[in-house]
Amino acid sequence: MTNATKPDELPTTQTAKKPTPTRESQATELRQMLARRNGATITQLQERFGWQPHSARAAISMLRKSGEHVERVATPKGSVYRLRKAPDGAGSEA
């Protein structure tokens, strides 16, 4: 007789992890974070969404590709990303 446990008898661990939001709500929350007066750092995006640095930068890149104007400012705590209003005449391609 063996002491092997069945898969349904394996101990489970409880984590305090937030449920993963949908893509639409992630995009909305990303825009909200970048629209703040202080913007957001890659580290803040990593902590909020559980992303790797390259994933956070890719999400910012996708916002740019969708027409958002994202500025990056170098600070002592790292790059800060912010949404900014489009300059007059931008986006009115004929």
C-alpha cells in the first residue's frame, strides 16, 4: 500500500492575489494611472498588474499605437510615463 495522495486531496494554498481583470479593464486602468498628474513608473505598473518590465513597456507602446500621446520623463526614481493631450492639429490627417 502506498501513501500517494489523489489529486483532489492535495493541499491548497490560499493567496491574497487580486483577481485578474479583463483586458478592457486593464487598458482602462492603465490609462487612468498614466493620466494622473504624477503619471506612473514601470515599477508601479508591474506592482499593480503583475507584469514584467517588458510587458509594461509593451502595454504603453500599444497605447501609443492606438493614438494616445504618452510622454516619458527621466527622473531619479526612473522613467515616469504620462498621457498628454494631443497637440493642436494632431490626428487630423487628410
